[in-house]
Amino acid sequence: MKSIDPNNFKVTDKIKLSKIPTLLKVKADDDEKEEKLEKVQKKLSDLQDVMYSHNKYSVLICLQGMDTSGKDSLIREVFKEFNARGVVVHSFKTPNSTELEHDYLWRHYIALPEKGKFAIFNRTHYENVLITRVHPEFILAENLPGINSVKDITPKFWKKRIEQINNFESHIAENGTIVMKFFLHLSKEEQRQRLLRRLEEGKHNWKFSPGDLKEREYWDKYQKYYEEAINKTSKEHAPWYIVPADDKEMARYIVAKIIWEEMQKHTDIKEPELDEKIKDNFEVYKKALQKK
């Protein structure tokens, strides 16, 4: 299997989702993909330990994708070797009453990772320019000045919100948060098959919701707004990567490999060295311990 080059998935120019494949054809079976993933899992785990001791950077991994695109299982598999203290997962669903008493980015700010740690946003601040664009009536729950009906939500409103998201990501990047955003690019047919499996396989029944079928009716709208958001917010300090997601095993490996490769650019992440005075007294400390 060929090595994964992050540049093949990184959005640097304007993209059209309909022109990007949802399946990466490779000469590898699932066992080989799993073996490749396991190697990267361990590398990422070791890297996070070093990051923790270095204590200057944090990492924010943003995952977006249509229903059934594989976000949950990707998180489980890619980060399974991490020390539990080093990674936190946040799943952002419909804002609750407390969250609605603040601006829409507040709940994302307070979920940002501490220095030395990874945070994974399973669905992200981009829901505020995706699901709310498909269902603009949701904006009314934010109780914003000047927004009294859907008619008040103009193109200018969405342009401003995109600017706010760009500013948010620029701010956290300048303060030491490494941001990587992944769109799990799923085909409509593969989604249909996965929804069918939820109905047909007993162990997956609990995942099914009639609402999934309702949202599927808005497929084209979601693709349009994803495309627009990605094109307007993929920046060098917070890039988007479009990952073919019809093959779950391959998608997991691609995401893991991209994270690993991109983290290698931060060559200053190293374990701190002990003070020379402490090193010089190692023998003294050893003798003191041996006496007890």
C-alpha cells in the first residue's frame, strides 16, 4: 500500500465535493490497513506523552461528516492507544438552555484542549454554519439582537459567521493550539447501505433514528454548505482535509497518518531536559534511595 501524503487530501484551492472521490482504491485488505493503523496509533500515543511533558502546544481535531460517515468508530480506533489523561472527546449536539444563554462559540471555547493534550470535536463549531443553514429556524433559539424571524437571516449574516469562525481558529492557533479539520466524505449510496444495516443488524438497531431519513432528504443542501464552509475556512493555520469515507478502515488510517505527518512539522516538541545540577547528583540520589 502506498504511503499516505497529507497534501493529497489537504484543501489548498477551491474544491467541488462532487468531483472528489468518496472511495480511495488501494491494493490492501482490511488486515493490512489495520496493521498500518496500529503502527500509527502507537506513534501518536508516544507523541502525546512528549507533548504532555513539553506543555506548550495543544491539538484540536475537528471531525465533520454526514450521518453514518464513521466519526464515532474513527475516534475509537485512531486514539485507542492514548493515555486517557491526554485526550478528551466532545460531541456537540443541539445546544442546551445554558449554552443558548451564551454566544454560539462559547461552548466550543470552554471545550478547547489544555496544553499538552488532544481534544476531538465530534461535530464541531461548523454545525453553526451547516445544520443552521439547512434549518435556519434553529438560529431563532439563540435570541440574537435584530433576528426576529427567518427573514432576518440574510447572506450577510452567514458571511459574518464564517468570518467569526475564521477569527476563532486564528486566535487559538496563535496561542498554541494545532488545528486539523477532517471532512469524512461519504457517498449517498454508502450512507443508504449503512442506514439499512442499522435496521437489519440487531446490534446496530439502537443507532437508527427516523430523523436520519428526514435529514437525508437535504443531502444536496448539506453538500452545498459543506463545500462553501470548507472553501472559505481552509487556512494554513487551520486546514481542512477531505477524507474518502466509504471505506471505514482506510479512512481511519488516512486520518491517523495525516495527524502524525502534520505533527512532525513541529520539531520543537521535545521532552524537557533535566537541570544539569540534578543530573550531576544522580549518584547521590541513588545512594540515598538504596539506603532505605
